[in-house]
Amino acid sequence: MSRIEEFEKARPLLLSLAHRMLSSARQAEAAVHQAWLHYEASPEPPVPGRAFLTTALTDICLDILRRAHTRPDRARTAQLPAQRPGEAGHTPAAALMLLQQLGPTERAVFILREVLHCSPAQTAAIVGRPETACRTAGTTLPPWPRRIIGADHIAEVFAAIVPALDHVGVTLAPQQVGDRPGAVFRDRHGTVLSTLAFDIRDGRIQTIHWRSGPHLSTDTPAQT
């Protein structure tokens, strides 16, 4: 498959991701075009191409958000799945930094377990690893924060977790969640792992309500 063919195949996913991060169709198109230019200019064919494009795109979107959201009054909030007792924090910086030190599969295991709250058995089935390995991967990392404030921090989270989950066949796609616009994480079999419902004001996402757990449905209203 040529680079242009691989790009066109990944383009709907890239546009969807960019639009969710930037809340602007025009900016999303521009960001995807920049990702293509990076891909086209790379000296060696990146393998896999979709992972390269997704990573390049999230970096581009993150740069755009950093430039556009420097004012405190424009900060946004992500309400993540309920954390365990004693966990605290509003920024994922420490966890994200150490997350990059894990291998691709171990990174996906940590995100499935700690962010999407998948069971060890479910995580093992998704990544193709023993349950015991899925219980221990990334246990030295700091606790994952329950609440993340600020467009920059939210963008950093998505930039880290979307490519990692894509590596093990977990996708994020836009979909109505309850009575709100949102997005859904699904495994390769189509099982819903987590839902995101958006509060939108003046055309921009203000709050992301993130639900995870067994028997999750896209018809379930988001919790506030």
C-alpha cells in the first residue's frame, strides 16, 4: 500500500480525532494536512503508517491548543472514571512522563486497567497477554488523576492514550452518548469499553464526562 493510500484510509480517523481535540472543522482539516506533510516527508516509510500519522496529528493538535489556550478563563475539564480511594491530583504529567518509558503493549495494559478500568481478564483478552502480567504492568507509575483541568492537560492525555490503545485494536470514534454528543472506546470486537459525553458551549467542548465499567451502554446518560 502506498503512503497516499494509507493516509486516505486513515483520514476519517484522523479527522475525527483532530475535530474532537480542536472542536473546529477548519483547524482539524489543517492539522490532518500537516500530519500528511510529516508523513510524506519522512525519509523511511513509517511502520505502521496509521500509528505514525496518529502520533504526528496529536502532537500537532497539542501545539495548536497550547498556543490558543493560554488564558486561564478558557480552561476545560475532563471528569475521568472514578479513581481508587486516596488517589488525587489534577494533572497527569508525572504518569504521562513515566508512561512513555513502558513498551507499547505494557502502556496499553496500564491505560486499559487504570484509565478505562477494564478487568484483568478483559485486559488480557484485548492485548493477548496473561492476566498476571496485566495485573502488574505499570504498577510503579503514579496514581492516575481523577479530574484533569485545562485544555493542554486534556490534549496530553488523548495524545498519550489514543495511539497506545490503537496499538491493541481499541478505537475511539464519535457517537451520541445518552442525550449528548460524545465518543466511544471499543475493542476490536465492537464491545464498548468506555464512553465520553461532551458539554459544549459556544461551539467548544467545556467538560468531558468519562464513564467506564462493565455493561456500559451508549444509551446511558453521562454522570455529572
